[in-house]
Amino acid sequence: MVKKTIVLLSILFLGIYTQLPAQTATIQSRTYPQNYFRYPLDLLPHTTAGSFGELRPAHFHSGLDFKTNQRTGYPVYAVNDGYISRVRVQFGGFGRAIYITHPNGYTTVYGHLQAFTPAVATLVKAYQYEHQTYEADFKLPPAQVTVCKNDVVAISGNAGASAGPHVHFEIRDTQTEETINPQLFGLTIPDQVPPTISSIGIYHLNGNPFSEKTPREFMAVSGAAGNYHLAKPQVLHLSGNVGFGINATDMNSTSANHNGIYSLELKLDGQTVYTFAVERFAFDQTHAINAYIDYPSYTLERRWMQKCFIMPGSHISLYPQSVNRGIITFNDNALHEVEYIVKDVAGNTSTLKLKVQASPFNAVANKITGTLFHYDTKSEFGTDKVKVIVMPGNLYDDLDFIYSISAKPMGAYSSLHHIHNRLTPIHENYELWIKPEADLGKYADKAVIVSTTMGCVGGYYQDGWVKSQTSTFGDYFIKLDTVPPVIHPLNIRDGSNMKAARTISFRMSDNLSGIKTYTGTIDNKWVLMELDYKTKILNYTFGGDIAPGKHTFKLVLVDNKNNFTDFTANFYR
């Protein structure tokens, strides 16, 4: 019956996808306009440092990273007619980005920009001064800033959380805001290189939730040019419910970068039981990369093992098909063939086949030693000193939740609470309450919850508890933040002659809760200050509005527990 179901579902799956035009060899749910969008850069050959859907820490990469010869300053072009619908300036992330909405239902995004066009730069500066903030994120009506195909809309840069100069480019569905693989629109990168398979994983699930306790084996792989095999060829003897995994990367013909694959199929005796394809996804799904990879192995060993079975709480559109979530039951004493088929977006293919001898197995469920959390219901754990509340959608599988407590760390206002462990991923956040074990007195509003691995995760005092939300399990305790931030002036002191200076520059730091705001003024008027993500230097850049003579500069820092410090200096221009 199980094998019949596999066959029927696989036929249905193949029927859906073989209806696509012959122009594409990729697995995708629909077709996209071809020859409509141009490339955002004129640099040839078109080459990328990062692919769509590539595995990144805590997210799937949402676009293509077009290389710019390790330089900034290239013109960035509108890929077709439309209007600038959104402009964004961030401390990290894209740094500077513009969004262009097109009449065909798609929006394109251009990130890590060095500069906007003068018209957009004027709008950004007006927003920043009106709201007295460096970071800006605002939408524009359709008629305000229109663009035509081939118009220069920005200058390429290295702003924000980029690892080097490039243009991050996305195509999004305007209505759903899902991001879509740009290469499916014909913006292809020369590629005749099949994916590389480095190793595989075998997970003995046997009816139990996946966790760091799941028995697993990793096996090295040999091969090249699309044909791979186990480094030590053998028949694998497996029984019970088994999940498979793979470590695979891809390269294109223009770059030495190791990027992500496009699709992955797992077949049992010729029938597809699992499919993964980086066609499109929504941004509220991107953290589910931690359900796609073997998260415990990544956390402990930085091993990028991609699981070929689906966690029951992982709801992401990158899984177009599966049978029994990709989990295979071996119990019939027969010899089976398991095949991996790995493709890039150009259709280059690599395969690996395994021989599996199945044997009977009597599954025994793991004994629950803690508190059972279900992934699809609200789960709570509490004592007189701690409370944990996990809402549905934040666990990817059922969890045997373990809690313990140990002695108060030095300087802490609570015991050290061991909230399960850091090997189980959380999709977004869960609530954590810790009761102080010492009188906070007048400093109650300075209390925060601290992780031994991540530092301060914030918090506020209410009804006898310090409460916060955090994104990882681990070890937590309470501290007080009563220390103000520190200002480190780099090129100014009282009485400085700043006539030849381009900027006034600072470094700043905080001991615990982090800096919430920074405010600079000259002669009591707010001025724009930019915090550079890479150098962490805070700069005011002189414009033409500072007249010759004596002026007073003031910088005020406030941390997240409202401790503040200031710096004042007179200078001459």
C-alpha cells in the first residue's frame, strides 16, 4: 500500500511539472516572463557571488549578488519601466536600497548601494531630517518618481551588511511580496558546471521527533562531473523510518564562488519521494532554513547537511512535493535503490545512487524525560522561578523539553536557568520570564535577561518577573544595566579647528543592553549622523550649511535601559 501511494503521488507530481514548456529543465510551479527584465548592471560577463536560495546563517538568500569587480561606483539600471515604490536606509541589511514596482506585477529590489539619484537622495534627506533619524524606510506613490528601462537609478556600493562590493538584486511578486529566483526570468548566469556532492547523511528516525539525539551517520562521497558514489562503496543495511541528507554546493562558469543548488530530488526505486526547489519563498518563511538543515550538526560543527525530509512544523514553499515528508520505511527484507538528483538552475545535474538492504524493525518511541512540547499547540513550562511560553509555529517538531537550574552567576540577580539547549531551533521567538532572587528596589526598570552565548536579550520588570522574548534556547539569568554608554571621540576635542575636516567621527560602546539612540546637534540643531556597519564608526559629514566661526557640537547616547551619556565640544570652522 505504501509503495502504491508513492507511485501514484509521484505520477501526479511528474504530471504537474512536465506540463511546463520545454525551455526550462527546472522544477517550478509556474512560468515567468522571459526577455522582459534586463540585467541591473552592464558588466560582462554577468557573474554572481551569491545565488538565490543559497544557505546562509538563519536565512535563505533572497536574491542574486551581482559582482562589481571588487569595486564600487558602477551605474545600476532600472531593469524595466516602473516607479520607485520604496526607499530604505539601514544600519545593516541592504544599507541603501530602492524598490521599483513594474506594471507586470513584479517589484525589483537593488541593495548595498553607494548612492541614490539626486531626486531620491533629496527625498531621503528630507525624511531623515523630518524624523530625526539616519535609518529610513518609506513608500512612494506611483507618480512621484517614475523610471524607464535603462535609466540609471543608483550607484553600486558596499553599504550595509555586505561582505564586499556587489549589487544585491531581487524580483518579488508585488502582491504577495514573495521573492522569486531571478534566473527563472531569463536573467541567467553562464553555467556548465554541475553541482558538487561532498557527503550524505542517514538519520534513524523510527517514529521519533528529530533532534540532536537522533542517531545519524555521515558518509564521504567521491566523484566528479555529475557522477558521484560513496567513497567506500557498500550496501547500506537500514531498517525502520529513515531520513536522508546531503551536503551539496554549486558553481557557475564565471566565478569561483561556491553557491547553493537549485533543486534536490530523492528517489526510492525510481519514484520521487521528496523534492526541494528554490523557486520562490515568503520572507516570514526564511528562518525555516533551520528546519531544512541539520541544525544540531550546523551549530556544533558548522556542517551544512541538507535534510531530505520535512519537519512537520516547517511550512515553506521550497518543498513542492513529498511522500510521507520524505521519510522512508525499510522493513521488507528487499534490496532497494535510493537516488539523489541534484540540479542547478541551468539544469546541470549530479546524481548519487545508494543500495539499501531493508530489514524488519520494531519501532520503540523515545521515553519522554522532560515536558513534551507539541509543535502545533501552545506549550508552557513553569516553576516558581521561571516560565517558558512557546506559541504554535515556533517549533518545527515535537520536543522533549528539558529544564534545570544552577547557582547564581557572579553579579546576577537570579539563578542560571538552563532552558533546554541551543541545538533546537526556534522559528521566531518565545516568551521567557525569570523571577529575581534579590530585591531590585529602585533599579527594577534596569533589569534585563542575559544569555550566556548571545548577551543581553532585553526585558522589562512586571508583576514580580523580568520578561523578555528570545529566539534561542540556552542558559539565561537576570542582570541590571545601570552603566551609561561610552563615547570615544576620534577627531574632535574642545577647541578643535575643524576647517579642513570632512567629518566629525566617534566610536561608541555600551556594556550590556546596547545603544538605543544617538543624537548629534550643532548649535542646538539636529544633524544627520551615519553609523557605518563595518567600521562601527559614527560620522557627521560636513555640508555647506556650517558657516565659518565658532560652533558647539553635542552628542547624546541612550542605551536600551535609558542610561545616557553626552559629549560636548566647541569647534572652529
